[in-house]
Amino acid sequence: MTGYDLIALGSPVWGATRVPTHVLAFINSASSLEGRHCFPFYTHGTLPGGYMQRILPVLKRKGLTIIGFNDWYGSVLLPDLPHP
């Protein structure tokens, strides 16, 4: 990722609030990304939980400047789960 000025990083939400472990490993394995900009996004099938509150500090520790973020709800066929 060091060859890019703008990085969009997307993933699903696991267990209603968790950042997938392989996404965290990918971010943590990257060298310093100081001076680059990032737009994180995620998809979810129920309530989004605290995904952004968990991922933003990880990205900032790598030196990324967050320029925005978003989430996308995808309908799932689980009628007992809450919808946003």
C-alpha cells in the first residue's frame, strides 16, 4: 500500500461488532503509511455495532489520515435480528 496516496479499505462486520482478524493482520503487517489518506468502509447485515470505533484507531496508528468512512447495509433473511 506504500505506493498509493489514497487507500480505500473495506470489510464485513463479524459477530455484529468485530473487525475480521485477517483484516487486522493485513493492516498490522503494513509498514508505516504516514502521509497517506484512507477511506474505510464496511458491510453489515444487522446493526453495524462498534466497527468504526475499533478500526479507526488501528488505521491512525499506521499514520493514515481518515478522510471519511461509510457503511452499507445488506439485507439478510434473519427476521429475528434488528435492522438499522
